[in-house]
Amino acid sequence: MIPAKTESLQTGGNYMNTRPVHSFLLPALKQEENHKKGPRGSWARNQMGNPSSIFFLFAGLIALQARGGVVFTNLASFDGTNGAVPYAALVQGNDGNFYGTASSGGTNSSVSIGTIFKMTSGGAITGLYSFHDNSDGSIPYAPLVQGKDGNFYGTTYDGGSTEDGTVFRIKTNGVFTNLYSFPNNNGHPYAALVQGADGDFYGTTYGFGGFSGIVFRITTNGVFTNLFSLANIAGGGQSRGALIQESNGNFYGTAYFGGGEIGGYGAIFEFTTNGMLTHYDPLPPGNDGPNSAGPENPWAGLIKAADGNFYGTSEYGGPSDKGTIFSYSKLYQPLHTFGVISNGIFPCGGLVQGRDGNFYGTTYQGGITNASAFYGWGTVFQVATNGTLTTLFSFNGTNGGNPYASLVLGSDGDFYGTTSTGGKYGKGTIFRLSIPMPPMFQSINKTNGAIAFTWSAVAGQSYQLQYKTNLIQANWLGLGGSMIATNSPMSSTDSTPTNSQRLYRVVLQ
């Protein structure tokens, strides 16, 4: 179920305010909603000039299926020439197109070590650049980031002068500049760069063998500063997740290993722009004793949510050791633990907060299983701030499989993502997930004893206006059949006596 998050209160048909849904529910109705775990949404109270005629209006979603109303579109399949095996999330550029990297493939006949590509919102892919190994880097695992100058910046895991990875810049027309090659043992960046408030880029490396990664700063013209070694985190550290800058100017990051012992479960750390490590918190063992809900080995970085807390995922941890979702504010708070294969397992990608306040992400495995994928092809999920998880979509190999990357919220309100396998050529895909917003009543008009309703809708989705006569009544009754929207808004009418009391809702089916 995808719950609505706002309530519209209307008196005499005039909009008054918008506020959280729970602030207006009557106590009896709260009990019913909690018991049935039914749809939530927008209530409107309309007094039609008759003190005995009060109509409570509800607009929301019915959870007929876990992914009811969700529209999945496979936009493109990688064929090797335009790339293969993308690990990275997409980024939407200022021009509205999406840009990304693939860790393999390319147009170079002698090597197949990665590409940079552009994609329109309709799924047309254009290859911008194919890597050449020593001269410019190879195997780009990380997403791109668009700088304030309009150019894109990124990293490669390998290649460069010492085969330890590179930092590069690329223009939207494909003009490529190699800014920096990492020296021996300090390189191999997995994570995206982040541009700080000072205009410089900050990033992390994974390290190699027994060597810890580092945290670094680099200017747009390639001036590099090694800020500190992740060995400063007890037990050493290796990072795969992007950094995030707080309002106080400090950065937060995640370490995949280290934190409390050699080969530890990872950590969250904080540092200043001049490289001073100010704080770190080791991740508790996820499947040991009293910390059985704790996270282990966060692949992705943190996000800062609207409530002011950090949220993240860990690839492992929890009672089944199949991954967790957690919040962090100098203290770890488990939000959800993965364990049931059908709901998804092993979340490698990070979270993104949707416009509805919920979090969205992917799992690398779980969902649909078959002979080709005993542990599943991966899923897309939604999780509320109270930890309630809904599996929105399960991959099956043909439409993609095994997403490593986070989703990105497009300017059109849809989510876009990549899978590392599956698709037409078995080399990965790009997809779009459209999640219709709950219907909202827009107007209520009473004429000659009939009440006319209009509500917001999404073309192609099915809606039904329903009613009941009192709060105790168990079932909602349909006013006519389901209607498929051709545009927005939709409308329907109920002819009812003036002194009759009814409660209304419209549901997305």
C-alpha cells in the first residue's frame, strides 16, 4: 500500500489548509484503519448548508496487490557496445537527460572496460565515451555527479598510470579529461564524488589488499589532496559509499569494513573539510546476540531525510544476515531487517526519499526465484519512516536483474534505475518506475440533492468512488463500477436525499 500523506479540509467547498492525515481522523475511524491496515489518504469535511448533512470524504489507495498501481517500464537494455553491467545509479542533468556509467563494454575493439552514456527520458541511449585503460581509467563503478560548471565528474575503479583508478571530467558533448591517477595502494574508488559548498569535490577510495582506503579532495582542475586514511578508523576502513555534507560544513561517510576490529562490520564517520576526523561510530555486529537487528557492511552512503535524521542500508546484518535499513543520529536505530526472500534481500544501493515522504530503494537479490536465480533477481521496495516495507516490483531476468544501484527521482516524479544483469542481451537494463500519487478530492458541489465530486487522477489508472453510511459499517459500497482515467481530474455524482449522511472515499485500484 502506498499511503497518502496529506489531508485537505474543506468547508463549504473552499480549500482551507493541508496537514498530516492523522490530525483529522476520528478515534473510531483510527481504530478501524489500524485494525484493517486499509488505505489512508485525504479527508474532506463538507457541510452543505444543512446541519444534519455532514459528509466525510476520503481519497486513498486500496492495497489489492503489493504493487497495485505501480507501472514498470523497461527503457533500455545494454548491448555491450553502449555499455554492460552498470553498477552505478543514474543522474539527471540540467538538460533533462540522464547520464551514467557502465562498468564494462564499449566501442574499443581490444578492451571492454566501461562506458559513459546519456539517455533521454524515453530510453534512447547515446554512448559518450569508451575507456582505454592505462590512458584514462577502466571499470567505472561510481555514478557521475554534475558540477556547478555544468560538467560531469566521476571516478574509475581501475586504470590510470598505476592501475589504481582515476578521477575524470566529461562534458555533455563527450569531451573527456583525465584529472588524476591514484598512486599505488591508495586508490580504487567505488563511490561517487560529491561537490562541497566550497566548490571542490570530495570522495573516498576502497583501497587494495590489506591497505585501507582514503578520503580525498580534488579541485575541478585536478589539484588533489589526501585528507586522511580510513586506517584512522579502528581496525582500518574501506569505503564504497558517497559522502554527504551537513549544514555545519562537515561530511559524513560510511566504511564497508573496519570500525572496531580488523575486518570489522563497518562504521559511520564524520570529518571536516581540512581532513580532521571528528567522530566515528562502529557498526554493531548484525547477527550476534543482543545486536541481532544491527546493520553490517553498508555498501551505499547515507541520505539526510526531511525529519533531520540520516538513513541508510547495509548489505548484511539483521537476524538472517540479509541486510537492513536503519536511521542514524549518533545512534543506530534499526528500521527494517531483510530475511524473507520474496521481499528482497541484500540491499546494496542506498535510499532516496520520495515526494510522499517514504523511502525507496532496491535489493540485489530476492523477489522472484527460478532455476536461473535461486535467490531471486532483486526487487524495488518502499519503506515508511515507521519501518513498514512494501515490495513494489520484482525483477525476473528478462526485464532486468540484480540492481546494485540506488534509484534516482526524476523531475517528472518517476523513479529511474539500473540493473547489472538481465534484459534483452543479459548485460543489464535501465528502467522507470511510476508510482501514482493517491487521488485527492478537488471539489464537492451539491445541486438539486445530488453531490458531484472531482478528484485528481493519473491517465490509465482505475478508480472507484465508494461510500458507507456510518463509521461502524464494515464494508465500503461502490457508487457504480470502476472507471479508468483518460485525464485528470475525474468526476462522479451521487444522487442522495438532502438529509442523508454518507462517508465517501475514492480509491485507486
